[in-house]
Amino acid sequence: MNVRLRDAQPGAASQLEVPARALSGEKARPLLQVDDVCRLFGPEQGCQEVSFTLYPGEVLGLVGESGSGKSTLLSTLSGRLPPDRGRVRYRDGADWLDLYAAGEGRRRALLRTQWGFVEQNPRDGLRMSVSAGANIGERLMAQGARHYGRLRQCALEWLRHVEIDAARIDDTPETFSGGMRQRLQIARNLVSGPRLVFMDEPTGGLDVSVQARILDLLRNLVREFDLSVILVTHDLAVARLLADRLMVMRRSRIVESGLTDQILDDPQHPYTQLLVSSILQV
């Protein structure tokens, strides 16, 4: 297999490849460790031989053409799709949690509390028939919050965070535009203060002007709340704006890995070179 990794060793990020903001104190300790994960639906359909380390405060982008295995890998990393083999470990405080050795209840609890998942289609990540405020408050209620006044106040604060008019708090997402729905889904995921957020093409299907607004919002929120993010995108412009590090996928495998600017400015693998050149020629 022809793999171009700029890591010190395959599957493990060297300090030179970790963002400077993730190299001191607690941030020097890995948050997520992925070892030889494989989930296949057919020959080269899915993901295989994937290993990497994610650090606190780091945004890792997964890029590649449609069908390369990005979304399958994201589902496997986020506890939604068990691997055929390999291991996903998450550092929960001082202890490592083996995601698939733990029960389904533990994985669901993680997705409600310490993790978030932003769907490409916000309809899949929202309850369309209940109000915007209820969508945000529901995640807090899943953690035991019951005080209506505090829940509503928190919802109002998060509507402001994602630039939605607070007067829309009692409106349902059915009445929102696509961009507003995506911003509401982001608020729903971040309200509980997650440490790790998975994003599957968060700007896919949106108009260019709306995409720019969502990207600017995401970039600000990632920095403000010091989020770790694993981001799936086919858009290299999105990757450059948001990701600290990139992994390039082709035919179910990682073919190149490194700092975003290194990958996009000096691609080494022929497939990455093709991806970058295709953008430059548009």
C-alpha cells in the first residue's frame, strides 16, 4: 500500500504535526486514540487500517472523494457503527474508555454529554416538530436539568451564540431556512459543553453565501469553546479554513496525513496532488 504519512510513525502524530495550541499541560495528553480501525461493506468500500491520535483543542479534517469511506469512518469513530476490527479509545478524565468494549448505553451517554454530532442534513439532527428552544434544552434535560427558567435562558443565550434572533425561540425548525436549521443544530450540540464534536459535511447543500456564514461561525465557536473536532468534508476550502490537520482518504484507506497547510501547499501523494490541482483549475 502506497501511503504518504508525515507522522513520525504510521498512525501516530508527532509533536511537529500537532497544533501549537495543543502542546502544553493537559492538552499534551491525547483525547482520542484510534488503532487499526476497519469497517468494510465490500472490497475497498468503507474504511480500513486507520490509526491516528487526536489531541484536545485540535480540528482534524477527513477529505476525499465521495465513496472514499469518510462518513463510514466518522460513524465508526463516534460510536454509531462498530468496527470489524481495531479499537477506538477515548480519554474520559484520567481513564481511557474502550468505546466498543463499553456498552451501548455508555456510548449513548457520551453522545449526549461529552460528544456532539452535527449532521450534514440538519433535519436528521433536530426534532422538527418542537420549538427551537426545546431543541436546545432537550440535550440539557437528558443530563438531568429540569428548571424551566434556566433551560429557557440557556436556549436564549445559545440562539445568540449562533446568530439566531431570540424572538424565534418558540418557532419550530420547520419555519427556519436551511442555514438557520444548521446553526440551530450546532447550538443543540454545543449547549452541553462537549469536548469532542463530529461534523459530517456541515456546510454541504447550502448556498455559497450561507456556507461562508456557517464556516465563520464554526471557526469562532471552535476557538471560543476550545473544541476538539473531527470534520468530514469534500471541500478543501472548508478544510483549510477549519482544520489543523488533514487525513486524505481514497478507496477506504488514509493515503496522506499531515498539517493542513503542508498537505494543501505541498501534497506528496498523487491522489492528493490530483485533489488540490482540481481545485486550482476551477
